[in-house]
Amino acid sequence: MNLLSAKLESFTRVVLTFDHPVKGIGLADLSFSPKLEIVKLDKLEHVVSLHVKPVDLSNIYTVFVRGVGNLPVQFGAVLDAFVSDKPLGCTKEHNAYAFRVFAPRASSVQLMFTSKLDDTIGTLYDMNQDEDGVWEISLSESNTEPFYCYKVYGPEGPQEVFNGKIPIADPYGTCVISKNTYRQESVTVLPNQFEDFDWKDDTFTGLKLEDAVIYEMHVYDTTIHKSSGVPKELAGTYKGVVAQGYRGGFDYLKSLGVNAVEILPSQHFARWEPDYKQQMREGYYNTWNPYSHNHWGYMTTQFFAPDPFYAVGANKRKGSWNNVHCNHVREFKKMVQEFHKHGIAVIMDVVYNHTSQYNHQPLKYLDKHYYYRLNEYGDYTAESGCGNDYHSERPMARRLIVESILHWMREYHVDGFRFDLASLIDNETFIELRDRAQEINPDVILIAEPWGGGRHELARFSNIEMAAWNDDYRNSVKGREPEGSCGFIFGSWGWNSPEAFGKWVMGSTRDKGGQYNLPRHSVNYVESHDGYTLGDFIRIASGEADIASKVQERAKFVKLTPLQMKLNKLAAVMLMVSQGPVMIHQGQEFARAKIIAKRDLTDIHPGMLDHNSYEKNDETNWINYADAEANTELVQFYRALIALRGKYAALRRAPHEEYQFLIPSAPVASGFILPLKDEDGEQIAVMINPNPDQAAEYSIPEGEWRVIVEEGTASLEGLRSFNGKKVTVPPRSATICVLIEKQ
């Protein structure tokens, strides 16, 4: 028999769980260190419940079971008893600043003010703890300085992280500046240091999820490449993203016709990692990242603050403080405002399943045992793959998630959120978040990445009225892997059946064999920041590129071959005729190639194709607008298809009973007809033939038809018209027609 876990569920109850039914264990077999008196013992199958004298939360107890073993007692539900609704962070109250931070097991907390960024002593004020675990103090503005942080003292020992020698930023801080090191020394900026923003009449866009065409993008990558034409001082910034009059960036994005952007993480994150293959004094030894850099941003440090790296004038030099001017707060708001002026909703990619790992993460120093999920030995769990899973079920941890989302809505007018590895966040948190967010904006967009920790939960999020990325759609339409597991666009049903086509285009709902309750819950995509780009997937799968080989001639590689062009266009048509919000990743519209850039670093593979470029702040990730011009035919095709999807609402909203599926002559070829209501025409016919060898003949109602997509060309005005009832679609091609007059 083995002892699996020991948890402190209240001040007077410890619960032990075993892997076999408990029989012979009695009081004499149990003891604690430090000493803890056991009053009573209850047994039920695999569980022993110990009633004990009140515990001291500053202790980490170890329970010993004779003949079985021992484990440290972890803090279970006992910590959930600490709950407060007091405002946290720094707030203005009664002509004074109130500072509050939640740390129920801390022994003392000091508020530290400084006007010098490298000052670790500063002016200190002792804070007072209330009965709910909140430390607080109120000070007049005359007693403050521009920057503040906390020093948190608490129990010591191998399972504790409390360290009053390390100043930490306020986890509720709305403007934080940091040092460009892996420790990310940080200070919080007092609210009186940055000005109010005039939103004028700006509000949420009101975009309906079923109408969304989402462009997943990275703030820095959008304009940092010289090909964007954006001036050097604006390139790679919030301000640069919406700068107009240049070859790349905002004008290019607007020209595509998308109505939403999904911005890769831009909450303040840990950009630097420990130096590669050098022993750090904390014990870290980086063997995994020769760049010592996080570029994508999936290591959040401050959940209420925008990342300062993207501010105009930010100091990006390693070892320096990144942005003392705090203009990143204003510039983020201005970016949102400009997107809204042009009818483009802003969705933030947010990370709450784990936090930053190697830096001075405030939540660790406030109490690792409260904010993180720990295993039976008191070590961080790592279902996220990032080493420190966030304990969203804790009431005050849940409150931080919910209130930070509401903050981004109220203060930044953000229209929606995509939740990274959402399966690691509990349902109760999402339901509270959804309900409170909808009070602010009834049309708020909430999208889950519906996996994590081995779970795959598309249906779970649909059941709570959230949308979720549909990787089943991605894998079926494109394929799972470019070598040996290709999907529909390559002319094969693969692991699917012909009925799957109807499932895909009707929103993957349960009644059609999918997992969603409603089509608007299915976010359809064939490319995201993760994995090979669609362009590279097709290059490899078509046999015209090799995973194991280096690209010798970049310009030649980037330019699509006729076969690659056809396959990219088939994927684009499938996306734009499928019900559910559509997401395209930045550069997908020109078959972006991710070729690892040459750098003066060891253990990298320049010239190889990259399927996980999270760490690369270089031309591997930067958007090269010359590549868009090299494949302008595909860009124009995407523009036309996005416009087509916007014009014909039936493609986004038609009831399932209105679909009339077509059975063409060639294997795998598929299609459907839908009635049109308010649009120009009576019906729309969509015919897709991915068969690599055979043309497909379709029978359609006889009448006058206007062809709007044919053999890789698209036009809302029409490419040609014909009278008849037969359409032949060439191999690896799609045709879309609108019935003008039925005969």
C-alpha cells in the first residue's frame, strides 16, 4: 500500500489518500512533524480523515504512516477559507492611496517606495493584515514616490518561496516596468505617473462571433521588418501597428478585409530566460533555449499591465530598464481605438494556465502554496508543459483572472479574449468570467484553446457558451502531419468519411457528428502560431520541400509552385465557406515560410523550416512583405474570399435544413447549395474538388448562374455567366456560383 496524498482541508482536518483500501491503520500508526495532536480518525475505503488540533499555517507538516511511508501535508481547502472583496492593488480612496495585496500565510509585508529603479532599500512602510489575508495601508500622496513594490516575509523551508529581500511588483499593478534580465526585476508605477486617455466615443465593435474573420498576429512582427516601410522609431510597437500610409502593417491588414485581430500575448511577460548553458545562482541551467528569449509572450508576469517592450522608445538592451516613460499604457489604448475606427475588433491572447517561471514572479513570492497547483511532494505541477500550473480554483486566484479580464475590457476596450490551454482552467472560473464580462459587453468574444494536460475538450466549452479552436477541423481539412497524415485538400478522406464534409461546413455541431452545440462555437482554422505554417505544411506534403533539408534559395522557396498555389487556395475556400468564426494566421494569406534565420548562436539550425518559433526575435518570425508580393495572387484570392463571405450571410448563418448537398462524379469532391435571402441572387452553389487527377461534374438547378470563384480566381462582380445545369470543376479546384434566375 502507498500513501498518494496528504492534504490539509481545514484548520482541524487532514485527509490522507491511499492506493488501496485502508484496513489496519490506527492512531498509533500515525504521527506528524512538527508535532500535531490527532484527536480522531475516520476511515472510508482508500481515505483516512484525521481530526487534529488547530494547525499553524506557517508550518509545513509531514505525516508519517508506520509501515507505509511519509509525505508533506499540502494545503488543500484550508486556504480557500481566505476570501476578500476589498479592492486590491493601488486605488485612490478618500484623497489617499490605498495599497492592498493578498498573502494569507505571510508573516509580514512591507510597502516600499522609491524614485530610483535600482534601489532595493527605498522607503518602507509596514502593512497591516486583516482576518481575510489582505495586507493593507493608506498613505497620502505626499508620502509616496513614483515607484512602489512589496517585500513579503513568511515561513522558510525547502517548500517555501517567501523572500523579503526581493522586492516584487504589485500583481494588480496596471503599469509595471522591468529590467531586461531573466529575473525581470520590476517596480509598479504609481497611477499618478501616467495620464488619462480620451476615448472620445469609442466603444466595443459589437462584432458577432459567427461573422468574425480573425487575423492572429504578433505586435512586434507586424512592422519590425524593414519591408513594412514603417519608420524605425515606430516599427515593432503598438503605435507602429496602426501607423498608416506604409507598405505593410495597418494598411495591408485593412486591405485584407478582416474584422478582428487576435493579438499574441501582450500582457507584461517574461521576455528573457536564463543564459544558455550557464549555471544560474538560483540553480537554473538552460539547456532548451539557445536564444534565451521568449518572443511570443506565453509567460505572463503582470496580468493587468501591457508589455512595455512594444512602446515607442522602449529600451530593449539587455540589462537595462525597459520603459520608464509608461507610454505603453496610452499607446496600447490608442492601438485599440484605431482598430475600432476601422471596424476591427481586438481580441487578446491571454495566458492563465501558468505564469512566468524563472523571474521574480509576484505570485510565487506571495505564496506558492496558494496560487499554484502542487503535487504530493509540494513541487509545481506542469500539465501546461511550462513548469508551474496556476491554481484557478482558489477563490482569490479566480478573482485575479476575472478582474484582470474586466480591467482589459473597461480600461482598454478589448472586444474579446482567447484563453491559452483553457482545459487547465476550471469551469466555475470561466462561468463567472463569462457572466461578468457580458454585463460589460454582451457581445464579448470568449475563445478557448480547448486542450492541455492531455485533455481535449471542444464540447466542454460549447456547453458553457464559449467558442473554441476546432483542431478537428484543422486536422481533417489540412492534415495532422505533412509527412504521412494529410487531409481533405490533398484529395483524401483519410480517417474521415464523405459525411464529414457536411460536418465541417455546417459548424461541426453535435447533430452532424461534431462536438459543438452551435456553429458559432467552432473557430475554424488551418494555421495558427503553433506548428508549421499552412504554406510550409503544403510545401512539405506536396513533396516539394524536405523537413530535413536547408533552404538554399529563399526567394525561390517562398514563391509558390502551381501545385502549392492550388492547395493553398483550396484551404482558403474551405475556410471561407464553413460556418463558424474563421481564423487565419498572420502570413497565411501569402503562404508564409518560416525559415530559421542565421544567427551567431550555437545549437540552432539556420535554413531549416521552423514549426515552433516561440523564442526567435528575428527574420524567422518577422513579416516580410516582399513575400506577400511574391505570392500576391494568393493574397488577392484571400481578399476576394473574405469579401465574398461578408456579402453572403448564408455561408455564415444558414440553418442546417437549408443545405442541399451535391454528389459529384469524382471521389472526394464535394459541394452544397444554399438559398439566398437578402443577397443578390436566389441560390449559391459551392463546389470543391480536391481530387488530384479527376475533374468533377456537378448537377445544379437549371438557370442563369454567375460564377464568382473559378480555377483559383475570385470576384464578387463575377468572372462569367452561363445558362445551364451542369458544372465541371477541374482537379484541385473550386467553383462558386450564384443563381441569378432559375428556369
